[in-house]
Amino acid sequence: MRWMLNAGRRASCNDKIDKVIDVSRAGDIDFAIVWRPMTMVFNRLLLAAALSLASIGHAHAQLRGHGGPVRAVAISSDGKSVVSGSFDTSAIRWSLTRNVALQVMRYHDGAVNAVTWLQDGRVATAGAEGKVALWTPSKQQPDTVFEGHSAPVVSLAASPDGKWLASASWDHTIRLWPLVAGERRVLEGHSQNVNGVAFTPDSRALVSAGYDETLRIWPIDGASAPIVCNLPTPLNSVVVEPDGEIVTAGADGKIYFISAQGDIIASVSASPAPVIALAASSDGHLIAAAGIRGSVGVIDRREHKLLRTLVGPGLPVWSVAFFPDNKRLVTGGTDGVIRQWDAMTGEPIDSAVVDAPNDPLAAYANDPGARVFRACVACHALQPDEDNKAGPNLAGVMGRKIATLPNYRYSEALKHMNIVWSKKTIAKMFEVGPMVYTPGTKMPEQKISSEEDRRALVDFLARATATK
């Protein structure tokens, strides 16, 4: 394995991995984002549905209010509040002591993909339209909006010294936004989507993780080129531990432990499918790794072994965060519910957590096309009496011109295209990728490489979306 400095100087990462430990256990942990045959997509979303602010009777109840999957969660330093961002285009600041929504933040024209707390108690949110907003508690509009990204922003990090806010985007860049003083900066070098950012504890460096299979360590002062460490998989998330060790997760289902100097220390095989979200306990002992099939693995960082697995209702877990006590976790799921867990036992704090939702594809259990479509079911409804979700309702999609479904807010670029959806055009889109076939879409670059899978998908859609 090699890494390269941008200035052209080469240096070696450790060619061997000090430890490779397989901690996967059948039935315990199964992370997946279904990059193949199909990824879960971050589409342009509807405005938030009316919130249902349910209170469930005791201090550890679930939080319900979002009208779509919970894409991001972050807990305040005192553990009394959590902020969540959703595919429904809203962010909500919740009281964890009263289980009520304290502030509903609506500004973004698309999914709220990332949230974080600032040292002064404000909240930062980032959306699919590429903007970053800063919010004061109780205010209905953001105090500040940072603009510059040309694609969805999917990760935020605030520097420990309170001076910088970093944003990672699918426009292949990282941006540094000054919170105190200084000039805005753009960090360029990734060749594909940047999926994660995290500051080092001393605020002197920023770590970024990209779909281009590189982890980059950027000096904040810009005095030297970043360390670029090549990994064998696209990267989805990154955290930095209190001692400076870097932990990143990839599409190969492994968690990589990397030193502050860019050397690989260990690799934990957590699953044959990808890990999509990470969280680290503040004491440096535990890592939580979340995946699309509803499981969260809790890993001992020092021993590099799986301790336990949190099993929810079987739907994708998009986000995860530790409480300050390092004993509890909060997760954000596809069903729009924020759940709390005992990280020490792996059990839900609220016993209702494991209630399984109705499976919209239950009637198609043996259909190979339905298996391909399962990655999309959280964002697209199939029946005409269902509401739009993150993406438009697909009922009657065959023969429909692109971007013409009433009451759905499409990307502006799509409204000027002449594509009519059919088996042929849908298959072509997933053969070449949405960004190539429909430029300007907010869907990420994704392809279904198997012709058999593409055929199964379009045959399924033709049957399942036919209107009577």
C-alpha cells in the first residue's frame, strides 16, 4: 500500500497491516449500503410533513417527528439535547429530558444530510442543495448561511478550538468556514465524492474520507501538502479519537484504524457488506458502526474486536452518536424514528424499539427485481394511494415524462429534459449512472453493473407500478 503527498513526494504506509481481525458473526452484524447492485440514493426531498411530536411517557422513549429517514444525529455536550437531520428537508432540536421538539429548522432545499453542534450552543446543518446553515436556538431562520458547494454536503465537523467548521461534499471538495475570523478555504484533491470529515483533537489537522478510496490528512495551516493514504475500498465515514488515532469505514465492510501519521494499525472485518456511519465514544474505548440492514456493531477500539450488536427493526440505520456518558447510543433510522440504546448490553432502552414495520415488498418476496429494488423502497412508493417519499411516487412511471409528477419538487435541470421513462430508459440510467444520464440530478453516481439485475429491476417496476 502506498500514499502520496500532493507535492509529488512519495512515502510508504506500512505495507503490511499489523493486525487483521475477523469479528463478523453470522446473524450478529450485517452492514450494507448496497453499492452493488444499487445504492440507497439521496434524492431531492419534499418539504417536511406536519410533525407529530409524540411523547411516550418516560425519559428514554423514542423520538418521532420526522417525515422521512433520519440522515444525521448529534448529541449536545451535556447530553440533554439531540439534533437530527432528515430526508424530509427539516432538522429538529430535541429535548432528551422531556422528549419534545424544541426547534424545527426548515431552510434546506433537499435532504438535511449532516448536523453538528457548535461550542456556543448553536447548531450547524447541511443540505442536499449544497448549503450550510448556522442556527441559534428558538430562531426560525438561520443566522448565517455558507454557500459555495455545487453538490450535496454530506458531513460536517466543528474544530475543537471553535475556529472552523468543515464541510464535505459530493462536489469532491472540502470547505473550511471561519467561525471566528479568517478566510474561507477550499481543499481540493479528492477525485470523487467526499463522504466524511473530522478534526484532530488539537485542531491542527482535518481528516477527510472519500469514495475515491483515499483518506487525507490536511494541515489546517496549509504549510504542507496533505498525507494521502490509499485504501482498498470507497470510504463512507471517519472519526478521530482523543489520542489522535483515525478510524474510517468502507464499502468493503471493514473498519480501518490509522495512526495520526497515516500508518494502518489494524483492520477489523465487520461484515461482507459496507459500513455507512461511525461514532466514537469520548473516552476512546468504543466505536459504533451502523449499516443499512438495521444493525449497529459496538467495537472495542483497543482490542479491535466486536463486543455486541444492536439489532433494530431491520431498516437502514443512517446515523449514530454516543451520549457523553459513553454508555448509551442514539440512532437515526429509515422509519424516521430516533432510538436510544444501552451500548453496554446492546439492548434498546425503549422496549418498543424492535417493533418491525410493515414490509412494502412482502407481496414480492420471491421476485428478483424486488430484491434489487429493496435498496430504493425507503425513498419511492409504488402504489398510487401512497404519498411521495424522499423520491417521487413511481406508480404509473412507465410512459411518464421525467420530472412531471404533480406535487413533487424536482431538480430544475430535470424539468428541461425530454426523457420518457420506460424499461429501456430506466435500464440505461442504471447502466451508465444517473449523473451521466440525467445531469443535474441530486442522485449520487450509481450503476447496476449486472445486465441481469437491470432487467429484473425494470421488469419488476413494470409490474409493480402499473395503474389499473
